[in-house]
Amino acid sequence: MYPKSRILSAAAAAAFAFSVGAAVQAAPVTFSSLTGVTGAAGGANTAVFKADLSTAGLGSFSSISISDSGVIGGSAPGQFSGFDLDAVIISTVDCATAACVAGLASTVVFDYASSIFTPGAQSAPADLKFFGTNAAGTAVDDAIATLGAFDAFSDTITPAGFLSLGVNGSIGFNFAVAISTAAPLFLYIGEVGNNGELAAGGIEIFTDPIPEIPIPAALPLFLFGMGALGFKVKRRKTA
């Protein structure tokens, strides 16, 4: 039987495997801005950015993470704080304009409703939750956010079709199978408001899926469980 300290060390190593890059490779994604804007009629103000994933340096990827920069600037306050994501798709079609992207369907299947959402902070005055989230504000409500379509209505009075991440918030998407980057493959991101937030944010692709419970939030839970197991084993041994 391993000493309790060794059990905890193994638990810590496992919990940190994703965050420190053990068996996981990550690559930042470089974007270029496309010509024009898109979105819903009467409120179309979504800037679209493109990245060629075949040049990112990974042979394949299993997940994507989009993070707010943490800089409080161009976004509206409260429920609209942070980066406002209109849509995210991946396509084999190489577009040069926002209008071209608006007519595309994603070549890669996204499970938008099951995305891993980590809400950031709100700038004052605060609201109960971020726009585009469920009633509890803990997950994406894709019936509101519609992350597969570049259809945002860029307005704080009658908003529609996007998700606000919050300051330092993030969203991650896992794919059912690894996606090869051997051939040109383009990631398109829509930024509601066209205020330059995407350029300051962080977008990465990973070889492995993103943990369902974000690190380091998963670590205390994992350590608690392993600690309880070690305590139980010790009591049985001395009984």
C-alpha cells in the first residue's frame, strides 16, 4: 500500500496533466480580419476573423479555447461584459469577406450546447448573468447564443444571437474525433460590436480535449476524493 503522501502526489500530477501540458500540445491561433461586417438585419456589426489552422503547427487538434483578454474597454457593462462571441465555425472554404463567411455552415461538427463555459467578471452595473447563458448563468443557452450562425443583433436593448464571456471569461469546445490539419482548414470567429476585442483575446487549439471541470477547479475535488480514499484505507488497516 502506498503512503498517503504518494497517493496525493499522484492525484496532483493527474489533475495538473492538462494544465501543464503533460501529453498535451497547444498552439496559439493567428487571425486576420476580413473585409466588411455581418450579423442580423438592422443590427449587423459583427467583425469576422479568419485563421488557417493548417499553419498552427499541430498535425491535429481535439479542442479549441477562446478567452477574453481581461482588458476592460470596448464592451458594454453588466451582462455584456467581456468578449462578445457571435459565432465560431470551421470550414474548408477560404473566405475574404464577412459576407462570405455568413453563408457558410461549419465543416466540423460543434456541440455548442455542451461547450465548456467559464464565466468571467462583470463590469458595473452588474446583472444576474451573462447574455447568451442559461437561467443559472453557468452554461451556454444556444437557443439564444446561436453560436453556429453569424446572426448577432448588436444592441443592448434588443440583443440576439451571441454570447458574452465576461472579463477573463472563456469558452471551450471539444470535438468527437481529432481534426486533421493536413489540408487547409479555416477557423472563423465573429466578434460582436467590431471593437477590436478579438485581437487582444486568446484563442488556442489543443491536441487533447479540454477537461469538463476546468483546472485548477478540478484539483481540489480530485485531491479531496483521493484524500478521503486514503483515510478510509488507513482506518481499515488499523481497525
